[in-house]
Amino acid sequence: MSERLWLVVPAAGRGRRMGGALPKQYLALEGQPVLAHTLARLHQAFPAARLCLCLDADDAHFDPAWVPFGQWRRSEGGSERADSVRRALEAIADDADADDWVLVHDVARPCVRVDDLVRFYAALKRNPVGGLLATPVADTMKRDDGRRHVASTEPRDGLWQAQTPQGFRYGLLRRALGEARVRGGDITDEASAVEALGLAPLLVPGRRDNIKITHPEDLALAGHILAAQRDEPPSSPGHLHEETP
Ligand code: C5P
């Protein structure tokens, strides 16, 4: 089995839900752009991995000094996240083998913990399909009636919130995203494309502080999370791995 690891980091979004002119991956978090935090965490966990960073063709903010990896390349983003990831997989086709592992991690998740990244990859390698970090849903779930009134309360048993990284073997992921494109429809993560092939990705319990910066208030929250993580004693369990849904 191949031990080569690729990291694909989609960073070609415009972050419209954040509202500002600067895409969210370039907003300052503790004095550094979000993108630099995310890449630093990935590098701490996987210093020997090869990185493919998806950037918008018109990106005027990116600085290669923020990339700590020795082996890396950039690929052009697509109109949707799945298009960006698909293009990244095409961009590495000359080097990647079908059995290589590819971890896809959103640039907008700078708080992912290094030990979770390492644990996630170890769990993947024991699984034939691949999988994703996820957390059991904690809140009561409501479905609306389209007019902001509750139509029903959905049972949350067995429901998980998908995070990234999501990891699959190169050949499988490329086929899954290729077939998803032909089928059409909204693909917001890699796992759903793999599920559509009839396969069952592994849910690896993650932590709730692996937030995705999406709305303006998330940036301050990410700052608090980074500070709290720094203050934790090194061996602190401080997580919810074994929590039941
Ligand atoms: O917009 P959203 O938060 O769902 O984006 C998730 C991730 O996908 C972000 O890291 C964003 O930069 C990336 N993305 C991308 N290409 C797009 C849209 C989003 O690389 N066309």
C-alpha cells in the first residue's frame, strides 16, 4: 500500500457570506492570515506531505511565504468548491498514484488540531474507503416550512456534522468527483461524492472547535479558540471524542 500523502486545500472561495472585500482566507487572525494558520497546522501534522493549494486565478492577495511545505503547487480554483478540488486532482495527476491518500481540508478551518489531524490519518489508513472528521449533532434540529416557521423537529439520533479533513485514495476520489460532475447537483463535500458510489466513508469523531470561518462573527470565535488551545496543558484530553449523540 502506498504511503504517499497529498493535501488538497481549497482556498479559491470568495467568502461572500463574510460580507467584506477581502476573501476570508486572507483575514487577519492573531496577526496572520487565516490561510497561514491553516497551512501551518497541516504542516505540523504532515511535514513530508505534498500540498496542492487551490487559488482563484485572479487572487491578488496570496503570498507564497505563507506556505511552509517543501513540495507544493498551486492549482486554479473552479466556480464551486467541488470544481476547485476536482481541478487540484487533475493538477497532480502526473505525480499521484491511484492508491495515494488525499486529504482535503478547507482553508477556512484554521483551528483544526494537529493531534486530530494525525489521529484522523491513522484511522483512515485502517479503512478501505476513507472518511471524514465529523461531530455528533448536539442541538435539537428543526425543519422549516419555507416561511420561517417550524414544520417539524427532526430526530438527531445518528446525525453528524461533517468537517474537514476528508480523506480518500486518489483514484477513488477522482472517480467520485468526476461522476458527481456528470450527474450534476450540489456537492459540498468529498464524502457525499464517494457515498453516491454506494460506499460508506468512516466517520472519525472530531472536535467542535474545528470551526469553519463562514460568517463575520466566526473570526473572533476562531481567535478565542486559538488562544484557548494555546493555554491547554499538552496532554489535556479537552475534547468530546467519546461523546454519544
Ligand atoms: O464557502 P465555503 O465556506 O463553503 O467554502 C469552503 C472552502 O472551499 C473554503 O476553503 C473555500 O476557499 C473553498 N472554495 C474553493 N472554491 C470555490 C468555493 C470555495 O476553493 N469555488
